Amino acid sequence: MPAWAAHSNTTPEVSVATDRSELTSYGWRQLRARTLAESDVCIVCGHGAADSADHVIPVSKGGARLDPDNVAPIHGVAGCPVCLRKCNSEKGDRPLSDVVQLTCSVDWFTGP
């Protein structure tokens, strides 16, 4: 028994979401590649060039690990080249509705 457990009345809780072994599995790599091939628009900031994929509903909140409907493109460690946000870090294990979405006063895609 670890030293910290000897002085504790409770046993430490083990969360199912702490097992991140699926991130190195062949199934996850295939799903990630397929997701990024379909679109590279980040679900947080809306800019292109997303280089990673993330669960829309976090696995820790009951989201499916390998469900294609629960995986979307997101900017990873390098961040967004346009707005410089670290989208995946900002999202963390929160649902997408809790993340501050990027808003702009001008619709750049409609033209003048």
C-alpha cells in the first residue's frame, strides 16, 4: 500500500476517462485521419488548418471514445495560425457549449 493511502480513510477514485490508451490505437488514428480529411475547420474558433481531432462531448462526461459523430477537428498544440488560440487547451474536458466561441463583427466570407 502506498504511504499516502496508509493515512487515508478513503480509497482514491479511479476515473474511466483517465485511460487515454485509445489515443495511440489504430482505430483512433484512422478516425482522426478521416475526420481531418473531411474538414480542417476548427470546432472552437472556426478557422481552417486544424491539425488535431477532439471529442465534442468529452469522454469524461460520457462521450463515446470512437464514435465519428463525437469527433471533430480542432487546433492542437501548435494553435491556430489565424487567431493564435490554443483551441484544444481552452476546450479541455468541457462541453463545446461551455467554451467561448470566436465572434466577429464582420462576415469576411460574404465580400463587400
